[in-house]
Amino acid sequence: MDANTEILEKMLAGRHSHYALAPEWVAPQSEVESFLAKVLHNVPSAFNSQPVRMVLLQGESHLRHWQMIEDALKGMMSEEAYNKSTRDKIQGAFRAGVATILFFDDTAITQKLQEQFPLYAPNFPKWAEQTQGSHQFAVWLGLCGMGFGVSLQHYNGIIDEDIKQELGLPASWSLVGQMPFGKPLSQPGEKEKLPLDTTLLIK
């Protein structure tokens, strides 16, 4: 097997969701920023549309983001429900990290493509979602390869407009997900997988 393929297989096997983080840069912030730029430059998109936007939150911006999410959730849930199911995740797994990457979709790009290519109009939102998944997975693998603990969260649809206003972002940017990361404090257990004869067919 090719050495690069072996490396990729190892990275795929080592990618897990980490829910116990410390606020430490296990690799330099500059290295993370450079990697994000390379992901945006190299990961493909339908019609080369490039609709993915990322915002790297660090320091006070990172803490403020999760405080805003926590305040919003407290207003939507009973104190008992919040303390039972959400508090530890927000405080120990997300805000406790060193930084968060916000993933946005620039909806203006998809709308423009729908107007330019009406035959494919119904497909462009789907292709934009696929492009998001490709970028998010590439970033996740890269951060894990640097030694970070990572997870992907979806507290979007709660205070999206407040988040955009806080960061001064365009109205056309739609929040898709948040990726908090930091120094991993524990190793997650293995998850049960479906048998390959169910998920992989060879004809």
C-alpha cells in the first residue's frame, strides 16, 4: 500500500469527537491559520462556486461566542434540563477549548448560480451542503493530525443574526456549524460500526 494512503487511513481511524478539552494550542495558531487557507484553496466545489466561509474565533471571541450560545440556551430551556443535558458540554467541551471555527455558506453564491443555470437550480443547495461537508471533514482531519481534540457542533438557527452582528459579517452568510478544538484531555471510546457487507456493495 502507498505510504500516503497508509497515512490517510491512520488519520481517518484517529478522527473522533472530543468532549474534554483544555485551552491550549498544541500546534501554533499560525499553522492552523495556514492549514485553513489551504483547505479553502484546494477542496473542490460544484461549478468552482467556492461558497464556504470560515471564521476562526480565538481568545475573547471564542469565549464570547460560547457565552452567547449558553445564554440563549438558558433562555430556551428549564434550569433543570439545561444543567442535566447541556451545561457540561458547553462549558467543558466547547468553551473550554482554545478556539472555534465557524463554518458559513454564502447563500448569495448559490442564488446566483440558480439564476444562471435554472436547469440545475434545485441541485445547487444540495451541492453547497456537500461542499460544506468536504471542507469540514478536511479541517477536522487536519486538526486531529496536528494533535488537537475536535468536535463538530450545530448550534445554528438559535442566534445566528446576533452572531453575524457580533462579528460584522455579511447578511448572505448562513451559519452551518461550529468546530471547537483544543488540547484533548481524554481519548474517546470506539463506536459500533455497521458491517461492511451492509454498507459496501461490489458488483
